[in-house]
Amino acid sequence: MADRKESPNEEEAENSVPLPFKMGVDESSLLGSAGKGEQAGELDWALLRPFVHLGKLETRFSEAEIFQKAIAEGTAYLLYQKIKEAADPDLQSRWLFVRLQQSYYLNLAQNIIRVEHFFENYPTITKGFQTILLKGISLFGTVYQDPGLRHLGDIDLLIRKEDYPEVRKSLESADYVFNDELQGLGDPCNLNSIMCHKKSPILPQPILHIHWHLINTTLPFHLCNPQIDLDAIWNQSEALSSHSNMRVMSPIHQIIYYAFHHFKHSFDRLIRLHDLDLTIRYYERSFHWPEVLDETRRFNLTRTLYYPLLVARQMLSTPIPESIMEGLRPRKLTFLERRMLQCLLRGGKPIYGHLTVYLALQKGPHNKLRFLYRCFFPSLAGRRRDAFWHLAKRSGRGLKGIVRLLVCLLRR
């Protein structure tokens, strides 16, 4: 039931924006060679806190452990930049900085190869169809001026739902292989994406994660009644100057999307919070906060956006006006939400925190029970014969997660 990824019309020139910098790192290979490192208790907590979850302040970690945590959070390259900007010779001579520097350059090289390969192939293969870049690849060259500062895993793309059959046919004719396993994990109105990759015996190819809706989850989020206006998102998006069929969302929609994305993944990795923070800082003169609030209300996402924006203000001092937070704040918090909020404000990671809020959005015991039932037993209508097996595995993981969630929320 975990809400996560599973493995395997030309526009006017004045509306265009520059192509992202032409440019992800295999974390396991880095961790395998990490040494013990010296004890890092004397490292500045204020320096590390935005980039790694270190738990209790009195806990001592070696520099190797801090490095591993930063890699897992996706923030190792941002931490490298922070230490580099500090210009402290003693700090930059430590094992941690040297290891962060090595991983940064490896990530930079991989990003350059992956993004160059993507822009050399995908826009040509899907020339007749519009695509909006999402997440990592949409942030290079704008929010992340340095392409080595963010890991690029798979490449997330948004297409129109009616274009999907032809886009798939075009990609398959170019030797892309699609993985249909995800389609057995949730109701079609919630799970709106598919993955594919190009067969290559020589060079590993980036995985494409193709979406036809911004809401993409194995949970029955449609029962929370989101009102995403995809037409507005497409109409307000901007074309890249060198690829007229490649687009990026407007600043307002990027902020809403990256906040919801961090929430949807239950605040699991700090890089998602940094994506939100840096997007707000980069575009702060290009949008007005009341418009963000109005659009969030129109999309019926106020409760889900409140928590990631609150954490961004708390942890990263993201410049979000208090009036906006007041406009998003729920009138009443449930018991589970209060416990989740306590965990977030302590710098913790609530297990299934997004599920806690989804339940709060259901009015009355009947609707809450219906939501929980659909979490474990999505409709089987129109599914492949092996869908039941996928759903059974998902339900098993979900039950284990629910038990962990209850233990965490109810213990003192």
C-alpha cells in the first residue's frame, strides 16, 4: 500500500523559457567504499540539520554515517555546496567533505549524460505531442543552476491522457519497453502513470516515468475529492526555447506540485523539501502568494499543502507569508494529525503521514472506513488476471506499515 514508485502544438516564442542545462548517482557503489570515518560529534548541528536526519542531538555519528544519511536523503550534493561555501579549511580537509566532493562530480557526470541523451531522443520521437517536464529534470538550469546538485533518477514527464496510446506506440517503435506492473496496484483514477526504458546493450538508459495526471498514487485519493485543473496547468505552462514540444509548469503550479509531492511521499526524503524551498526562492519575484492560495483552494488541496509548507518554514526558513499559512491551516486537527505534526516539528519522519491527512479529509466514520477499505481492496474491474497477486502483495506491505504507524502514534 506504500505510496511510492515501484521498480521495474507549437507555442509563441515569447512564451518560451531556456532549455535546462544539458547534462543520479549510484548510491550503493558509493556506500560500499565508504570508510568508518572519524566521530563527527563536533560538526556543527546547524550546518547538518537541513540536509540529514540525525535524530537526538546527543547521538554521535561518524562522518561515514553522516555521508550515508545525506546520500539516502538526496541532499549530499547540497551539503557539499554548503560546506564549500563556508570556506572553512579545517572543515574542507575532513573525510566527509572529500567524500561529498567525489560523489558530487560523479553525479554531475551522470546527469550530463542522462539529460543529453533524453533531449537528443525523446523530443524527436514524440515530436507531434506536447510534454511537460516534472520534478528533477524540470529544475535543472533554473532552480538548480548547477546540474550536479541534485540526483536525477528516472525522468518524470506529463502528457495528455488522450495522447498516451500514440506516445506509447512512438516510443515502442524506438525500442522502448514498458512496464505494466504498476497498473495492477490501484484504481485507474488514482494511479496515472507508467514506466518505460530503452533497450541498450552498451549504455544504461534513463527510465522514463510517464504521467497523464499530476495525482499519481496507489491510495484512493479520489475519495478526498481533489479538483486538479489540468487544462489550466497546460494552458499556463511555458515551452522550452529549443524544443517547442517540451514545456515546464508555471511557477504557481510548480510550488503546488512540489509541496504536494513531498506530502504524498509522507515527508520521506529531504531533497523533496529542498525542491520546494528552492523553487519558492527562485521564483519569488515571478508570482504572488495570494494566487498560490487561490489556486490551492480551487484544486481542493489546502489541507495537504499546509504540512509541507509548514515544515519548509520551520526547517529551511522558506519565505512563506504567515497570512498564507493562516489561509491553509485546518480549522481543527484530528488526534492523529496532532501526533503527526509533533513528529514533523521535531524533525522526524511520520510513517504514512499522508494517510493520516487523507483520513482527516473523510467526513464521518462511514467515509473513513470506506477509504481504508479501498486502500487494501481497490476495484478489480478491467484488470489483468495477475492484478490480484499484485494487490495482495501491496496489502501485505500496507498492513505492516499500518501496525508500525499505530505503534509510533500511540507510544509516549
